[in-house]
Amino acid sequence: MKTSFSLYLSMTKMLNEILKLSEAERILLVEAIWDSIGQKGVSENLSEAQELELKKRLESYQNDPENLLTWDEVKASLRK
């Protein structure tokens, strides 16, 4: 396993190489990294009940996307 210092040096070297890329190439790299994080999915850290609730809410939204509350409406309902 790498030590913190050697990991830091490795990351610094990698960052220096990344900064040599054009802006467009760096954007593509960030998108690829972001997509790879999303592929694992949030569900890895969710309980089965949480995952089912998210699926239920997504289905509800997909069936009626206009049936939403604004953030102000949500806050107001919490103050009651």
C-alpha cells in the first residue's frame, strides 16, 4: 500500500500531466470520471428500504412530473 506521501507525489504528478491537456480534453476527462462514479450508483450505500423508497418516488415523478412542490412550499409545510 502506498504511503500518504507517495500517494501525494503520485497525484501531484498525475495532476501536472492532466494540466497539460487542453481545456476540452480536461472537460472530457472530468465527465468520464463523473460518469464512472455514477455507474457505481448511490444504491451501494443505501438500505433496501431506502432504495425502494427512491424507486417509488422516481416512479411517482415519472407518472406525474407536474405534481411537485417548490422549495418554498416544502419549507412552509415544515413550519406548520
